[in-house]
Amino acid sequence: FSSFLEGIIVSPGQLLIAGDFNFHLDNPNDPLTKRFVDLLAFFDLKQYISGSTHASGHTLDLIITRSEENIVNHYNIFDPLISDHSVVHLQLLIRKPKFVKKHLLLRNLRAVNIHKFKTDVLNSFLLKNFTTMDLVSLVNEYDCLHTILDNHAPIKSREITLRPKAPWYTNEINDKKRIRRQLERKWHKTRTNADWNRYKQQCYAVNKLIDSSKSAYYTDLINNGSSDQITLFKTVSNLLHTNTIIRYPSSPDPMSLANSFSDFFTQKIVKIRGDIEDELLSKNIENPIPDADLCPYEFHTFREVGKDEVLHLIQRIATKSCSLDPLPVVMLNHCFKDILPVVARIINLSLESGTMPDSLKIAVVQPLLKKYNLSYEEFCSFRPISNLKFVSKSIEKAVAVQLTDYLTENHLHEKFQSAYKPCHSTETALLRVQNDILQALDNGDSVILVLLDLSAAFDTVDHLMLLTRLSKRFGIRGRVLDWLTSYLTSRKLFIRVEGTDSLLSDLDCGVPQGSVLGPLLYSLYTAPLADVARRHNLRFHFFSDDGQLYIAFKPNDRDDLISSKIRMEKCILELGNCFNILNTSF
């Protein structure tokens, strides 16, 4: 309960906690009661109920608020006749919050005549001439598909009311609740046992129907999303009520806020990279972590991607729309078979030429709160999440598949990096680390475990160092390296907050969070981390930018303990010379 209070006490708005706490607050000498009362006092909370709320005569059901919030005006305690707990009826000095209204720019996609829309797409200049266009012209013409959508569903400004969502609520529930209210009124009027029993039966029927309706709705949602982890996690998050209202730092207007976010994210990366360079300079280190020997294998040319493979690749990409796309996903799905040859040609022209068009290297970035209990007034509490065009992600997916196949066939993946690899996950990483530690303990050893936290890991990737590493360590050369060079250079982004965009800014380092290829490139960029750990004879495991270093030692051998500690410290120091290790937890 104390951990719960730590998180909720800083939440905005008024606080009201009610429930059966199972502490005898009527007995102030009880040790558990004393601890509970002290805990409330520590968090400056006030408890209102003083009478008996249970058949045994104890005070178990409590009402708690912040001490300075006088929102409880009056309360009554009475026997409901259906439970050993009493009903606590509150009169609160609060108003029902008004539904929030919001102005949005919307398209009425439901009103679109799909047959006419598909006909216009088929008769467009793009569909008739895509086989003769070069890459840049083809991408530009694809982006012009929004003009067709504008004719069928023009953008309109509309005010909407944001209401709580209850997608499981049905007309049958509404009808049964109406009957329940009628029976309740009748029982209050007659006070007969027969009417009371009918009312209780209807209460049970309504509750059972609500439970079954919720269960059926969420069961279908989970089953339908079982193959899509993003959808599944969102569903679980909704069930656990972990979603919070999106809030941002105070600012005079959305434009200023968006530009402030852009400046903060840019300066944060500049500072981190500057700190690393200063550290290397002060220690006179030119090449902090040298790469392994030159790779004997080579990946220099992409193979052509067929239309069936493109369809398969696209089906594996998250169906989230990007505001930069000319067509939203729901409309793209209606005519995708017609547009598929266009997308396939764009992908193959990009791979063949070794270039990524500049218009596909622009990202719209949304700041997201890292943890729900962080202060939303601090810019450092947010992380930038990029959203990219559908065609951009399609090309990235084609590259990622071929690059992963090459790395897997030649055993170039780091064995103990469990992120972004087939048959590897957080579960396999945890299983391996836990098994190693348990084996050491079974042998009578003690274990030092260090958890590494890299600050702004994806955003501080040095492009030149990454490309050099890809060429030397992983044998990526020729047209493939040309494409990756084009993909990383001349990238731009803008921050979008509450529908308002910041100015465009250059992305001189880092790989986009939210991209398809970025996570894989990051794991290749940080491959030397494993070399350092092995050089110091440490066991390790990495999952993306999270790392664990651990070493077993004899608990009664002081020299072994000191030696293990020194090796661990030297390893962390060497890693910190090149990678921005922010926090280290032992």
C-alpha cells in the first residue's frame, strides 16, 4: 500500500481512496493499526470514518483524502441487509466533471464511395505511368495520392466530445439495468420480501451480464491480437488501467512547446556526445573499443523483392498510420492490391540504386512520458518516438529481412544479445541470466550483478562509427553500404504536440526510435560491448540498450572478491569511455 501511495500521491487532481482495509481502526493500540495510521500521517492523508462498519463492530471500511482537501461533506453508515459490511454513503463537495470538448481536423472516411475511390486511384497518373518513372518521381507521385482522397473526403474542422469508452456495453445491459431500477423503486415502496428477492435476483442478473459481456469482449480482443504484440500489450494496459492523461510542460502556446521539445532533445544529444568526447580527450584515448578482425564474409548487393514477398513484408509491419502518409491505412487497404506493384517498384528501385529518397527520411516525433509517475513539467521525463511513412517502413523492412538473413547465415549475431533476433526474447535473456546465477549459488559462490543503463542510447549512435563497424566487422559493403549511408544521412524531423508542429531540424546522429531498421542497427553498433566483457572475463547478457554484467566469486576468499570487483570496475570504465552509461546498479 505504501508503494501505491508513493505513486498516486503526486498525481494531479483531488484524491479519494475508499475500500475495505481490514484494519481495526477502532482499536488504536493494535500494532497494525498504529503502523497504518502512521503511514497515513507520513503522506499527510486524512481518514474520515469513525463508526462501526462491520457486523463484528470494528471500523474496517475507510474513506481517505489529502488533509488539505475537504471534499467529504457528510457520511452515513447503514446496514444494507445483504452483507456483513455496512454501506458507507458519502456526500462529496465535488462536481461531476464536464466532458472535454476538442477541435479536430477530420475526414469522413465512412462516407467515401469505395468503388469510385478505387476507380480514381486506378486512373491516376501514378498507376498508369509508374513502370517508366525514376525513384524520386515515383515517390513524389505516390505522395500526391492525397489529392484523390481530398476529393472524396475533404478535411473538415469539427468539435467532438470526449466520453469514457465502454465498448463492451450493450443494449441488453441497458434494458436489464432499467428493469433493476424499476424493481428497486417498487421494493422501496412496498418493503415486501417478495419484491426484495426479485430486486436481488435482477441485481445478480445485471452484474452477471456485465461480467460476461466484458469477458467476451476482451477475450475476443486478446484472441484477435494474439499475433500482434503491440495490440496485445495495449489491451492488457487498458485492462490494468495503466493509461494516463497525456500532459506536457507548461508553455504559452503549442508552437512554443513543440519548439522547446525540439531544442531540448537536440541539446541533450549534443551534451552527451560532448561529454563522451571530453572524456576520451582527457584520457588521451583515440580508439576506445577497437573492433574485431576484418569480416571474412561480404554482403554487397540486395536481391530483387517480388510482389508476393512485398505483400508478406507489409503484412508484418504495424498497421499504424502516419500523418505524413498520403492515404491512411484504412483507405490503403481498400486499394492495396492495385498499389502493391507501385510499392514493390519503389522498394526495388531504392535497393538497386542504393539510395533512400529524402522525402522518406522525414520523421514526425511525439514526446511520450517515460513513466507515468514522472513529472510532466520536466522535459527530461519524455522520450522522442518517431513515426515514419508507410513506404519508408516498407523499404526498411525489406532491408532488415535481407540483412538479418545474412547475419544469421554467417553467425555474425552476438550470441548474448537477445533483442531483434528470431527465437530470442526478454524471456530467453532472463532465463539465461537467472540460470547462471542460480548455478553459481548452488556451487557455494556469491555473485556480483551490475545492471547497465545507457542514456539516450538510440539517439547518440555515431553514423560514421556505425558505418565503419558495419563494413569492417560485419562485411557490409558495396551497394548495401551505400543504401545504409543514404538511409542515415540527411535525415530530418519535427516535433508534433497537440496537433502543432515544430520547425524542421536535422538528425546528425542516432537511429530513429519507431523505425523498422533502427533497433537492428543499434544492436550491431553496440556489438563491441560483448568484446569488452569477454576481455575482462565477465559473464554478460544484453537486450537492446539494457545490459547485465555478472561474475561469481568465493565469498570467503577476500582476494577473489577484490579481484572480481576490480575487473568489474575496469570493464564499466572501459564501456563508459565509448558508450554513455548513465546509471549503474549493483
